[in-house]
Amino acid sequence: MGKHAIASDVPLPRLNEHVNPIAPAAPAAENRATDIERTRHFVFLLGTARSGTTWLGNILNSSPRSIYSHEPLVRYPDEELLPVLKRIKKTGLATPDEREMVLHHWSRAYFDVRRPPFFTKDYSAWPAGVPWAAWLAVRAAGRGYNTFQRLFSPRNGARYDLVAKQGGLAVDGPNIVQALTPQVLIVIVRHPCAVIASLRRGQKLGLMARPSRDRWLDDHLPLIEGLGYGRRHAEAMSEAEFQSLAWLVENYVYQKLHDTHPNAHIVPYDDLCRDPIGVTRSLFQAIGWDVTRQTHRFLCHTTLRRTNRLTSLVTAGHSYFSVYKSGEGTADSWKRDLDQSEQDEILAIARPLVERYWPEALGQ
């Protein structure tokens, strides 16, 4: 875990040179934001789909210091935020008060972004079982969302650190990071063959959509051109090659964001599987947290104990999305799922990052 540089000079989507050319807010507003920032750090977790972001996000969630927001950019449809986020994605700009407004909303206990498992928190007097029971009741009844948010959101002035997990930000990620300026940036990266094998399992189960290739190319064309691929080349790729290209584009952007952030950390999924306690301890230390007993318990439950299907259904809706692992071959199960020709196609496209993290896969 740590800093890894990329040797090539493939360009990222253009970032604005000036962080905030908008007229500055009044001094009182700036002071309010500064006072709040003294009691809250923003930790931004990035990674592709099926790379372990939800598992790592909940490891971070297990800290008593944290509030965990699960994919707030796609699951928090607050009308007050939409115009601000739209401008942030387009320009990479936000005033201090706008940044504070976004992070305040993401800290609220909105039902779709505050998901199980739940943990005891320093900022709350509720034991972990209470939000668990309330979340299950709201889910079963289809009502009570506002009450859930009111009961389990932090009070004004509470001391906590906000963790937001998000993927799919190859295009918008640079501007979002520039505007929201996370104090800590974490990128989790998983072997491309493992990600693609997992995506295919989800697609066979009807749980993961098959993206439109044309639409994806429309959105990502400047990025793939920067990597040396044209549209016609991408259109002619096999399914394995195209999925590998999508993996490369998104992870390349995250890697470049990591390389330019003053407090950024790479977490290889393989390392997290092999040594979850050690990786978690190093990461918590970098954030400024202690590893408590409830984090140890969560790691034990998600890596060493087998959970029944009911537990997975309750926490994730399907075992495919569950953070509870069997503990056997999780990191390398893709070797059984992809034939050698598919592995070779994937590795050939993803080579610029594979040679950095998994050189043994290329015989290096």
C-alpha cells in the first residue's frame, strides 16, 4: 500500500488550473467551513466495480470515528445538491460553503447510502443494534425514511470523519476530487481478470447490467485515445478486450489522481485478502484512527467465518454483493472462471497497470 507512479504520460481529463476563480465567500462563511473542517476529515474511496470497494468501505465504516456514505453520487437524489454537483462535475469548482453543503448532505443518514452493517459510533449514543433494527424495519415497511434520517444523522457540531465510497468516475473523478478536496484519497485496485470474471458472474445472475459499448465510447473517447486506442479499434475488440479497456481507463484515472494527491494510498485487493489486519492497521494509521475491537471482529466475520444465505440477503440483497467472504480463494477464483485465451486478451490490454502491480502475471 502506498505511492505508485505511472511511467507513461497519458493525459487525464483536463482540470481547471485555478481551484476557485469564483468570488470568495464572506469571511464569516469561510470561518464556518474552516471550523467544521477542524472536526471532520473527508476520506474518498475510489475503485472500479467488483474491486472490493464495498468491503474496504465497511472496514473503514467499522471505525468509531467514521460515517460511511455508500455511493452518494448515484444514491443521494437531493434536489438541493443536484445543481451544485452538476457544476462540480463540469468545472471542478466549488466555494467553501458549497463543499461544506455537499459533505454535510453526504453525512446525513439517508436510507440508500447508510446501509448495513452498522457499528457503534463515537458521535452517537445509539448502540449498533438500534440502527440495524431500524434499517430493517424501514426496508420491510417501505416507510419511515425521514425518521431514520433524523434519528441517525450526526448532531450539529459532532466530531467524526466522513468516508464516501464511489466508483465509475473515470470521467468526473478529477473534477470531483479537485472541488471537494478530500484530506485522504484511497484507491483500491484488483487484478483485471478478477474484476472481469466477477462482473460476468453478476451479469449471468442478472445483477449487473451490460453497458452499451457505443455509449461508453461516447463518454470515454478522449481517454481511450490518450491510451493509444481509436474508436474503431475499440468497437472491433472482443468482449474480454473491451472489458479490460474499461478497467484500464478507470484505474488509470484513479492512479493519476493518487499520484497527484498529497495524502493518497493504494490498496491492492490481493494484499487486503492476504493480510486484512495488517493492511487495515496501516491504512487506519495513515488516516489517524486506532483499530478497535469492533474492526477486528468485522474482519474476522468477513474473512474467516462462513455466513448463511439469510445474512447475505439481509445485508446486501444477494450474496453476490455481500462483504462476507468464504475465506477460500477469494482473490484468485478468477483463474477457474476464465480460460487462458481470455486471460491473455485481458492482460494484453491492461498491461500498463498489470506490469506495475502484478508483474508475475506477465512473466516479469
